[in-house]
Amino acid sequence: MIGSVISATLSQAEQDFAWAGSLEVTNPASFQRIRIDDPIDLELGGEMFKLMVDNKTLDRDGVGMPRLTVSVVSPTARFVAPRAVPMDKAWDEPVWARDAAEEAVGEEIRWDLVNWLIPGGRLAVHEASPLDVVRTIVEAVGGLVESLPDGTLRVRHRFPVAVPGWATANVDHVLTDESDNLSCRESHVLRNRVNKVLVRGYLPSGDGFLSVEVDARPDGPNQGRTTFYGGDTAHLLIHAGKEVSLADPLVSAGVIHPGAWQEMKVTQDIVFNGTATATLDKPASTIDSVIWIGNNLGPLSKEADDRTITVPNAGVAIARVTYRTRAKAWRLYGPPMVAGLDEYPVNVRFVGSTREILGAGEIYCQRGDGAFRGPDISEPLLTSDEAKRSRGRAEIDAGEALQEVSLVCLHRPGFMPGQLVEVHDALMGQSWRGKITSVSHSADGPKLITSLEVVRHVQSSV
């Protein structure tokens, strides 16, 4: 027994994962018996909270009675340091997101989020707590982790209801000036508008591929030559990703002319170092053959950038890949003499610009006119379109014009971050709705109040 409690605070915000607070007690004997990690059942205004002792403090001022304070936290705190042992693990086989998360914590999770199949080799952690694993998974699809009052770990979307739906969705609480509201504070937060994002389920090989090389093919127009002299014509090959548009090249001496497109076969050994991805040297139009030199990680898949190769299973392996690639031929003619020299260097400059090409494994998420493009999202854990849409919506909802409002009201049970609340009207001129982002209960003797942080949708100024 913890004894008589004269004051208590308890809160949870969306950036947290647990309820946390403090209890001030009066009985020194009870305080002495309390041990770290002891379970505590706390009733606040008719709502029960399953908690555990995080730490306790004895504070004396030498005059009055000592102050005895017990800090409490949800039992989900055992999934993080210092209570949890860091783990190293790689899921080499395909695994459902929920299964991987529950395996990490060793118990069931209240899963109010999309569940999707993560390919083998995509999920791996090093020196991570069990909660870090869960967060890695759920944040990939725009989710977050929290604790319910009964101590259950729960995952949900950052915006359980999309922002445009707040006006018509069923609300969880209605607060009125007559019965509930004690104070209200509005604030302005500058937000970067976002209503369009590209979500891809892989890490691209780069922002755009462009390479220039001398055509050294023995049967090519240079006949295997790679050294040239004044008056010679050097044939070049330009490899560019399909997302790259070439500008006309510039040369320091001589003239350069375009030639025909060339298709050629390339054989390359690609290396998998405990991963499920590898990169080709050139963009591949097709893959002709694959020979596994040792371990076989399964069939190869070519991603939208034409260079990233993925396999179903992570591992240490080498694959000998024969593929076809296309290159643009250019002819560089060097004059016999430059500045009185018959041997001289030439600088050739090729420049490309990237353009939008939507490939396999990529989707656009857009709301309205899509005029405010957010940063592209590359997340290898995302495979299904449903998972990508979940992440995209989270980014777009967060990019809406949202105003932060702080409310203080008389306590009522059942408040949780993520819930919708309707307020009448806190002297704001009209009733409004918003999403709760933080809940804080405070009890001092018979006085019990609740502080809420809420975001509401306002008319955008941009």
C-alpha cells in the first residue's frame, strides 16, 4: 500500500510512450516500504491507471515535515533503458509488422494501425531497446506508440481521423464553457504546408544517375583504344538514368556530335553484405541471367531507378548478373594541334537534370491541388500501397494549417492523445474541433483538473 496521497500529477503526450507523473504521500512507513518497479493502481476521478514506481524522493528543509514523492510511469517503461536489455536482431525472413513488434516486446500490442508484410532483410536493429523496434516499425507508416490507462502498449496512426474529416467525424468529448472549460490559450505556430508527397518503398541509388566513359569495347568504334591523339576521333558512351534529361555537352577543344543509341550486355558481380539490396553499375533495361556464387538469396527484383536490386532474403552473397543497358554514343573530334601542341588534354562536360518518373514501388499521396510538395519519403520497410498511403497521409495531415490551443478544464475520465474534442467555445467566437495531443491530470486534495493540448484546423494563410 502506498498510503494516503495528498497530490498527484499524471500526463502523456504524443511524443511520449507512457503515462508518467508523481504522487506526494504522507505516511513515512508506507514510503519506506515502497520499492522501485512496484506496481501501483491509481484512481483519478473514477479512472483507473496501472502504473509502476519509477523512483522516489525524500526532501527535507529542516523545518517542516519531509516531503515524500513517488514518481510513477506506465509498466511499458520496462521496454526501454535502463530496464530493457539492448538487442541486436535481423529479420531475414518476411514478417508481418505486428508480429515483429510483438516479438520484440514479448507480449500482445493493441494494434490500431495498418499491418503489412515486411520483406526479409529490410528490418534490422543494433543495440536497440524493444520499444525502439516497435517505434521503427510503426513510424514507417506514420504511426506512434502510446500506453493505455490499463498499461497496454498501443500503436495507432498519428492522425486517427484525417484532418479534413474532423468537421464531420464523431467526437470523443464535448467541452462547454458552462460545465467544463476553465481557461484557454491560443498560439500561432509557423508550419510548412504539405499536400503532396512521393512515398517509395526502397532507398534509391541516387538522385539521378549519369556516367561518361570512353567506348572501350573491342568490337566498338574505338576498337578497344582508350588513348587518342590530335586529329583522332574518340567515341564516348553516356549512361543516364531514365529520370535524367541530358543537356548539350560542352568541350574545351574540338567538336562533339551525337551518335546512335547503343545497347550492350554487361556482366557484373553484385555483393550483398548481410542486406537484401545491392546496386548495379549501370541502369538495366532487362536482366538476362543470374548466377549465385555460393549462397542463393532468391529471385532478383529491379526497382524503379533501374539500378537498385532487391532480393527476398538478406544475407552475405555474390550474384553474377548479366543485364542489358543502353547508352548514348557521342563522337569527339580533336584538332591536330591546340596551342601548338599535338598532345593535349580535352575537358568534356555533360550535364543532366532530373525529372519526375513514377515507377514500381512508388506512389504519390496528394490532397487538393498538390501545390505544396513535401520531401520525398524513401522507407524500405514499406511494401504495400496501403502502408505507403498511411505514411503519406500522416505527412500531409501534419502539413495542414494547424493551430495549437491549450485548454484547462474540470477533470473527466477517458481523455487520450489522438482523440477528437469539440469545444463550445472557450470565448473563441464559435465552436470548434481539434485533436488532443497531450493530456495532463492534476489532483490537489479534492481539486481535480485536466490540462489539454489540442491542435485545430484553421484557414491557411499560404
